[in-house]
Amino acid sequence: MTTTVAYADAAGLAGTDLGYTDWLEITQEQVNTFADATGDHQWIHTDPERAKDGPFGGPIAHGFLTLSLAVTFWTELFDVEGVSTKVNYGLDKVRFISPVKVGARVRMTAVIAEVTEVAGGYQFGVDQTIEIEGGTKPAVVARGLYRFYA
């Protein structure tokens, strides 16, 4: 469920728990498309037959593919109305904790850790955790930095 707030109310959102996104299945097609886009065709990602005998028992998503889903998940969780521009400003403290096997489902939970005023707008520091369904450890933890300009 998307939390939508007015720009005028954005400053007071530090500490807001945004809950969870829907689950999203990681497919081999996504992995292959990401490999083509980045030039990273390592066999643990793109060769399902060889990957069966690899360290993860099958192909896994690129860590950066999993991380890139934070953009999709973020827009599912949060929006600010009354702004002229929305920018993915960056990331802090990114860690790839557990590999995501092809066929697994992932989702993200997020907490707005801080809101700071920047020239013309607000920057949100958002603690994001991408979880693997049935997993004991998350796939990715990171602090996303997002800016909203009036």
C-alpha cells in the first residue's frame, strides 16, 4: 500500500515505517536482460545448467539487479504530492547479505530514517531491506537517498 503525503507534510516523516511491498518473483529472463544491460554474463547468473553444480545450487540474480528493484519497490511504498521533481539521489551502506536464486520471490520493507532540508526541497534517508520469501537473512540492506523538490 502506498503512503502518499503532501509536500507540506514531508518534513515530519522521520521514523515512519512504510511497511512492505508485494512479493516479486525473480525470473531467468530478468537476470539475462540485466546481464545484457551491464555486460556481466558470469555463469552463476546466466547458465542455469552449469549453475546447478555451482555454489548456490542454481542461477542467482546479480546483487545489483536485486538492489535496482529498490526503485520499483520505493515507488510502491511512498509518494509525495505537490512536487516538481523526484530524484533518486543515491545510496549509503549497501550490503548484499544473501544471494537471490532465480525463481525466488523478494519484497522490500522501508523506514524513513531521516528527512533533511536541501536547497529547494527535502532529502529522505530511507532504511531499506529487501527480503527473500522464506529466507532467514535479507538479500540486500541499504539506505536509499531520495529527493523531492517543490
